[in-house]
Amino acid sequence: MSLYSDPNPTAPRTEFFAYADIKHITHALTFLKPGGRLVALCANGPRQYAALQPLADQWTPLPAGSFKSQGTNVNVTLAVFSREPEPASAPEPIAQEETRCPRTEMQPNLFTSQLPLF
């Protein structure tokens, strides 16, 4: 069956047992490119707070029971992480030799060349 024809698609979720959310998020952070942003849900427990909150740009606890309809009463927080963009490097200065146009050097300049005198 094609992924696009599935009438009940599911999205992968972070498991909250055995602190898998900490491992999952710290692993995902290793793939974050400069200037990138990662938004993640994790359990709002003391171990998650100690491990992830210092790395987060934003730490927003969700209301208790936010995922009760999904079958879990775990308190959850929304965490946003970002990586600084790489600093812009100054453009390399153009060397003096590269500023001359080689085509004009091959053609004689009629105003300065020696013309036969009649």
C-alpha cells in the first residue's frame, strides 16, 4: 500500500519511558545544521529539565492532561532548540593580477602602438 493512500497515517512519536526522550532529542541535535531549529515534545520531568532545558532556547510546559485523549497522562513540555548560523566570512580581496582582462592585452592599442610614418 502506498504511503499516500493510507487513510489513517501516523506520525512517529518520542517515547517517554526510560528517558528515551532525552536520548532522542540529544541525538537529533547532532544533525542540526547552523541556523537550524528543532522543536520537540518531551516529558516535563526533573531529569528532562536538567538535561535539556539548559540547551533549549524556549521551554514551555503544556497544560496537564494535554495528551489524555491519546492515552497518556504524562506532563509534557514543548522545547525549542536552535543552532547559531555560521558567521559570515569577509569576501576574499581580488588580487591585482586578476583585475586585468586578458583579452584586451592581446589586442594592440592603436593609440599607443608604433604606426609606420609616411
